[in-house]
Amino acid sequence: MIDKLAEHFEKFPGIGKRQAKRFVYFLLTSSPNYLNELINLISKLKEEINQCPSCFLYHSSKEKSLCKICKDPKTNKTLLMIVEKDVDYENINKSKLYPGKYFIIGGSMPIIEKNVEKEIRIKELLIAVEKQAKENKLAEIVLALSLNPQGEQMDIYLRKTLCPLKEKYNFKISSLGRGLSTGTELEYSDDQTIQNALKNRS
């Protein structure tokens, strides 16, 4: 039982065997109230959290409705920022430095371009970009990707894939500036680093 539960925890991002076992032993020493609350929250997760049909951000909603960013009239809809995952969105959004829309691409891209559509939401991105360009005169797409080999590969791939739409609708494509150190994952960057990266995007 302990080993089986630990195997499930090992599937969490960044969790190894030792940490997974520590999670199990922590649960074994936790109070029944804590365990019941945890079980209740996990069981309701899929019921009370949905993805925005526009940007694919997970948000609190029992229905497939737009997230607060997409439906907010104050959101600058001439800007679109592409991020890898929800935690990247959260880190940038809490800095209050970027006023535009987001698109959650769904992960990082393999170094070798193989079955890309299974790894990231490229079809959905192209639909979203064209829609935003037609309806809101899209001015700029910001590629806010991690500065590691996968992020750099995806930056190249997205620029190439978006090029026909860029030429058709005449918007700019930029990448975060070198306020970020090479090897940095966006979810771990502080507000000042994000501010410098946004300011120096090119």
C-alpha cells in the first residue's frame, strides 16, 4: 500500500522516490480531519475546476466559461502572451506588469520536432491568434517561454508556425528579454526579473 501510493506521488512533476515516500509517511501521521479534507478537495477538483475555452487556463468554474482575464473588458486584447503552463501565467499575472491576454500552450516541446501536436496546443493556438487578430487588431504576441533548450526550440518553432498569420495580420512577435538567466524556468522567476524580461523583450 505504501509503495503503491508512493508510485502515484512519483508521477507529480519534480518528485522523486524519496520525496514520494515522505508524502506517504506524512499522510500516515496526519489527523483524520486533514485527510478527509484532502480527499474531499481532490474528489471535487475535476467538478469545480474547468479550462477557459479561449486561453485554456484552469479556473474555478463548474461550466466551460471564460476566465476572468478573457472576459475582463479592461484586458488589453491587442496583446497575447504565450506561456507553457498555468503556473507561468500565475507568476506573471501576480506581478501586475502585463495587461494583455494569455494562451496556455500546454507544456514544453521536445527537442526533436516529432508529434508536436500531442505535446502542445498548436492547432488551438492558430485558431485563437486568427480570432484575436480579426476581432481585436492583434498588435503583438509575446513568447514567454523558459530559457532552456526546450523553450528555445519552441520559440523557434512558434515563430516559424505563426509567420503566415504574422504576415497576414501584421502583428509583432517578441520574446522575453534577458532579464531571465539562461536555464531559468518562468515559474521560479521573481517580479523584478519578470519586469526586466518584459521591458527588454525583442
